[in-house]
Amino acid sequence: QVQLVESGGGLVHPGGSQRLSCAASRNIFGITVFSIKDLGWYRQAPGNQRELVAAISPDGSTNYTDSVEGRFTISRDNANTMVYLQKKNLKPEETAGYYCNTIPYTDPYWGQGTQVTVSS
């Protein structure tokens, strides 16, 4: 049973922009539960461990890993149980599968992710 569904990935040129979306199942979360959770975007490149790149708290406070600070923006829409990641000035080394989950992550919630390929 898929809990979180990511979308919006694909091929993008270096320096380009892209917006990822994550839809949380209301059957599982409900609006109230979703709105009180810390949420994050993670990514995993081939041969690497999955890393947290962006986080957003229930009150909208955000944090980013140093490598994406100033280029990525995480946001949330509690009413629609959605999380977004706006990315700009993308780099080839950011080619990876991107996933959303709670913070700390909850194993049963991992979705299929969305593949982002940054290449010319």
C-alpha cells in the first residue's frame, strides 16, 4: 500500500529548474495528522545512501542541507496533504531518486520516488 506518491521528475539540463510534488494518502494521514508532522525530501544517488536534503516543520520553518541551500525550496499544503520541492540551478551530481517522507522517516511510508536526471 503506497502511502506517499512522488512526481515531477525527469530530465533537466544543468542550470535548469524543476518542481517535485508529493501526495500523501489521506486514508493514512488525514489532514490533521499530516499537518503536525515534520516532512522532508530525501534523495538517493546510485551507490550512495539516501540523504535528507530539505525539511519543513508544521509551522512552515524550513531547513536545507548545505549543498542545496539557496537553490531548493520546500513547501507544504496541509489542506491537500501535499509537499513540494522547487529546485533551481540544478547540477549533474544531483541526479538521483527523490523521495518524500516524515522526519524521522517512517519505513512503511516510502514511495517509489521520482527520478531526476540532470544532464545535457
